[in-house]
Amino acid sequence: MTRVDPAETFRQEAQELLEQLETTLLDLEQAPADRELVDAAFRALHTIKGSGAMFGFTAVAEFVHGFETAFDRVRKSGQPISADLVTLALQARDHVDGLINDPDADTAGGARILTALDAIAPQEGGASDASVAEPVSTAAADGVAGRWRVRFKLPADALAMGTNPLLRLDELAEIGPATISALTDDIPLLDELDPECCYIGWEVVIEATDPQAAIEDVFLFQGDDLDLEVSRIDEPAGEAAAVPGDAPEEKAAPRSEVVTATSAPAAKAALLRVPAERLDALMDQVGELVIAQTRLSELTADGAPPALQGIAEELERLIGGLRDTSMGIRMVPIGSLFGRFRRLVSDLSRSLGKEIEFVTSGEETELDKTVIERLADPLVHLIRNAVDHGLENPDARVAAGKPAAGTVRLAAIYSGAEVTVTLTDDGAGLNAARIRQKAEENGIISPDAEMRDEEIYPLIFAPGFSTAAEVTELSGRGVGMDVVKQTIEALRGTIDLTSEPGRGTTITLRLPLTLAIIDGMLVRVGDGRYSIPMAAVEECVELPASAVDRRGRDFLNIRGQIVPFLRLRELFRAEGETSDFQKVVVVSAGDARVGLAVDQILGNHQVVIKQLSRLHSGLNSFSGATILGDGSVSLILNVAQLIGMGAMKRTPAGIEEREAA
């Protein structure tokens, strides 16, 4: 069994706390007087400091101690936090992140940050009496001032794992005046005692105005085996101190007056950290199981004993459930990705001198973990472009009759078996004339090409394309948008954009829910069998024999809509028998549609996606492969690429389109 590395546990938990801290600091930019946000930031810092010291991250603990001191002064002053202090706090947060991964990172830079924090934070005693009293009265109104009883016992192997109980006691004592008692009931006889085991528990009575969460945060990095109880003693501390002679009775009586008991251990037990590579291995095994089950179902389809067919059907049902459960484990709310961009927009707002309102929605929408990880960089680039190129300066916006603050919206929504992510800004929109001029200068299009604005906009995805007048830190080198498109298409997704001059631009990404197992339509083209993702299939129609115009370009009239179609036999140079009655599978991505002419539709099946080797990396018409029930290989069609090929067809003027059956 692999032993858990305590240092790695600290790094993982600290990263989560730093993400929470960043979110809290960004919230403080919008609500600088919110005392709960200040307290939350202080608690996160206090927890990182204590746990860093416990796990041997001395540099982290020392830096965070100075960081925490500045926030403690803010907390005690009761004054609203300044925008400059939030900016410095974000820099300090980044420095802590660096120290966690490299304890020797830029100590001089850390010292400069702490000096600046010390200078800008409210000084001790600098606040008015009213402001100092405010947090205390607020805490009292919230019912958190008073005495707390904390009873805890560490796991038996705590000492062997390097945990020092005295550090926990020191942290509790920092919260407020504390009375500490040892609980020795579980200490065994001397001949049964293991010197590496922890048998002692502790009871600590604390007088503090901190909320219960601050006390529980002291134990945030302990394992699920921690025995912890935090309870409030109703009787005010002043009354207890006034009758010292009654202390023995007072100590026992409050046990029945517990107001709140923590359920943190139970909540933590409901979560399990699993390395991502284990989930990947699990999905690989489930995929192989689905393939084996498909082969078994094919073998038992005709002529097998009824009992064997029944077992095969039951196995299919069970494997289907296992597949869905395994895929569900990999699904992650996209909000975990959206949250990262608040800091990006905040930094861009300061560096560019633009007022920006960043709005997100659909954070609960779930995507495969791999998709979310690979989506991060494209979205960073798109948001940078929206802020740098899309949004005007405040003066220009006001002159155009717009609010001084620009808006960038990022949203996600389910769309069948896909997720649609939209990025919208209310800026100046795309300049079609400028894009065309640059495209002609770069040789992307010819000067005499006839193109509508809707056809010109996608040219920004061409390699090396840029309309920036000068190269800046953010843009202008012509590197990025083509990579964004390539990344999205590598995820079997599509990217579209629309723009309206003076009103803004919307970029739409359509992405599959998962990259592991999908539903597919199996078709035959010549002697080959190919799989089409069902999420892209709109409908199937008969191909009329006369569906070719006199200039050789193929179009169908489907209920009044002109749809180009590709003859896959010609595209793939397929050999084998040609069907007299070909079918057209109409696939779509957003508003774009194309028909795929095939010889035969064989039915639906589960597609376990296998990546193509490097030798086949140039086959852009295919996004992967799958193994069929008979053991043969079926290539998976790259719908986005085929739709792009269909979009290159222009409907000829005056053509009489053939009505599809």
C-alpha cells in the first residue's frame, strides 16, 4: 500500500485555501467593508501558517505570519479595506503559491511585499473607538462571542506521521485565552504502550470572539480519523470568572448546554482524493470492458442459447451502469475553471486602465476533467483578446453612449450531449474591413475574393493573423487564435463567432461532455465502416440520383434549406460495391450543416475512443478510432473538419436544388 506523503497533502490543501483566499480578496474589491470576507481571509491565512509550520514549510509559515498580521490589523480596525491593500494581498497570495512549490523562491521579493503590506495596513490603535467597537458588536450580534470547548484526539499514528500536537494547542491559544487539560483515559498499561502511538486527547476551553469555523480550521489538515468536537458554552466568561468557588460545578454543567457540535469529520469522510491517473486507468479499463461486451452481444445475437443471451443482456446492463458511473466520476463543474478568470480580468483591468464587469453563469455545468484542463488556455487567450481588443477605453465608451464600465460575460449551458460555452463582450465589435485588409496583406485571401462579413470574421483564426497596430505584452504577435481553434478542434469541439459593429462580439465553443465513450452511428462507405458521433447527427435522408449540379458541386434542398454534402466515397477514395440507394447523414455544429453521403447506415453503437498514432496525425478527417464487436477498426469522423470542408462550397446562382427525399 502506498503511504500518503504529508507534504503533498499540505500542498493540495494549501492550493485549495489559496484559491479560496483569491476569491475572497476579489470579493473584497467589490465589498471592501464586508467584515465576514475579512474574517474569511484571515482564517485562510491562519490555517496555512499553522499547517505550514506543522509540515515543515518554514518559509511559508514565516511569510504568511507577516501577511496574516497585516490582515489582523484590518480586522481589528473595522475600517473598509483599501483597493491598494487588496492588490498587495493578491501579490502576497501569489508569493505564497510560489513558496509552497519552491521554498527558496525570491525571498527578497517576499520581504518587499511584507514591507509594503505593513506600511499600507491600518496601524495598531489608528482606528477610532467607534470603528474598533464595530466588529466586536457585530460578532456579539452574530452570537459568536463567548467561550468554546474543544475536545480532540489525534489518530493513533499521528506521531509516526510527523504531527506535533503541541502546534495545534499553540494555534488554539492564539485564538484567545485558553485553559488546556489532557485526557488520559485511553493510555494503556506500560507493557502495552507503543511509544510511537498517540494515546492522549485534549480539552481546551477558549474565550474568543472568533466564529466556530476559525477553531475548526486549526484542524483542517488532519485526516478523517481525527476525533474532534467543538461546542459553545452558553454561559458568558465574565459570570464564570465571578464565582471561582463554583468552578468544579461550572465545568461539568455546560456539557448539557452545547449549542453547536461540529460535523466536520463526517463531511470530510464523504470526500476522497484520488490521483487523476487512476481515474484515467479506470476509464481505459471500462472502455475495454465495453468493447468486450459489444463483442459478446454480437456473438450471442443469433442462435445462442436463451440462457446465454440473458446473461449477455444482464452483463450489458451492468457494464452500462459501470460506464455511466465511471464517466460521472470524471465530470467536474466548469465553475472550477471560471473562477480562475476573475483574477485575470481584475489584473487586466488595472494594467489597461479599463473598467470591466466580469459576469459568469452556468458554473454548475459539468464537463470531463480532461476537457476542462485543456480548455483553460484557450479561454485565457479569448478573454485577453476580448478585454484588450474588444472593450473600448472608458472615455470612448462614454462618447459612444455606453456605460464607462465594459462587460465580459462567460456562460456555459448543456446542449444535448454537448456543452456550449459563450464569451460575450459589449465592446466595439470586429472591424471586417480591417480584417480583410490584413488578410490580403498576409496572402490569406486574394484581393478580388467576394466575401460577406460573416465569412471574413473567421479569418482571425488563420495562423499569424493579427490586426494589432503594435506588439504589446498582451497581443499583436499573431500567435494564439489559430492555436485556440486547433485546441478546440482537438477536443472534438467547434468554435464560432458573431459580431456586430459597436455592439460587441460573441464567441461560441461547443464541446463534447466526455472524450472517453460516446454514442455513435455506424455507416458503411465502400468496404469501410466509419463512426459518426451521434451528438452531431441531425437527420438522415435519401440521396436523389440527380443531386449533382452541372458544375459538379453537390447541394441538397432539405425542406427549403440548401445544404452542401460531401460524397465520402470520393473523399476517402473508397473501393467496393456502390449502393444504388445512398443515404445522406446531415451533421451540424451550431448553425453550420453539411451532409455526408454514405452507402449504408448500419445502426447505433457505443464508441470507445482510441487516439490515432503519430503516423496518422495528418488525417484531419478523422478524430480517432474505435474497435467494433467483430474486432475490426472503425475510424471516427471529425465532424468539425468535414463541416469546414462543406462550408467551402458556395451555392451557385440560379441553380435548381434537388429536393431530398
